[in-house]
Amino acid sequence: MFSKNDIKVEETPTQLILRVSEKISRRSLAGAITEKIFSISVKKENHPVVLDLMTRAITTGEIESLKSDIEKKCNVLIKSVYTNTRNALNRSHKNDQDTAINKVQAANNVLYVKGPVRCGQKIEHNGPITVIGSLNAGGYIKACGPITIMGDCNGELWAYSETPSDGNLFIVASSFSPVKFKLGEQQMLISDIPSELTGRQVICILKNGEIIIRPHPEGQLNKGCVKI
């Protein structure tokens, strides 16, 4: 048996994230997730679903079967399935070295990360961070300086400065839908982001102690720590 609290739901304007407790047995997974999706009062067909199965040991074949079963019963799109902090739908038979975070630190103290930054992965750096890829739901980035995400931004991030009046603190992302983020000591949740800017390429700055989010011109992720 399982309880309603064994599956936690995070709703965003663009997707549903279901974090599935390991208390639910493999045999009950499809039924429990299906029941949870039907209980959510949103237009499910317009919301891709992300499943986080935590550290559950499960084969690629079982993942594909689970995905197919849920999609048919609930009429939803399963966008990603994470287990052991990796997207099981994109797994291959490469060795573990290929799945590690690839980091290169430049002379100017910028940390370049070849993404994606996956669910459960955490990156902290005493300097700016540029992710050449996506920040997945469940991933976390903390930088002493600007953060640039050259892909989808669906996780959590914090750009801070040791100088409170630092005017060069910003976050730039190609597709901005973070669960929550902080600039300095100011925080915003996904529900605080204007709907017209969710999923858009944006730049976030601090002005008079408040977070300002503005559209960023397509193809121009070139301010500060990265230039294309």
C-alpha cells in the first residue's frame, strides 16, 4: 500500500514534476503515478510530466514500459524520467565517465560546465558559472557571480556576490522556468515569474534591491561570462 504523500508534486506553468518515494513498490508504480496524475486539477494534456524516481534501481526496459503505460492511461507526455540522478530515457551503454559533469575552469575564474546538470546534481563555485546545456529539474547551481544557462533552466539556482552593491550580478537563460532562484538575497518562485516570460530567453538583474526579469534578445547570450 502507498499513501498520497508518497508522491510529491511540483506544478509549473510548463510541466508537472512528480517525485516518487521508494516506499512504492515496482509493481505499484504505474498505478500510483496514474492515480496521482488524475488527482491533479490541471489540463494534463498541456503539461509534460517529469518523473523523479529518486535512487530506485530500475532497468531501461522497465522505464520504457512505465512511460508507455502512463502515457496511454493518462493521455500525457512523459518528458523525462530520472533515477539515480540521470535521465533514464536518454541512457546509453557508455561508461560512467561519459555521464559525469564535465567542468573546465577558465583563467578568469569562470566555471564552464558541459551540461546537462541533472536531477540530484549540485554545482557550487566561487565565481561565475556558464552551463553549456540545460539545468534539469532537481539540479542546483550556486555561483559567486553571474550564471548563464545556455539551454532549458528548470532547476534551482542562486547567483550571489560578496559585495552587496555589485551591479554585475545577473542570471541569463535560454528558456527560463526554474522551480526557484535567488539573486543576492532576493528570491522568486516559479509562480512569481510573469507567465509571458516563463520559458522565454530572459535576463534577471537586481535593481534597487528587487529582481527585474526582462526578455533577452535571441542568440545574444553574450553579456559578462559568455560570448557566442
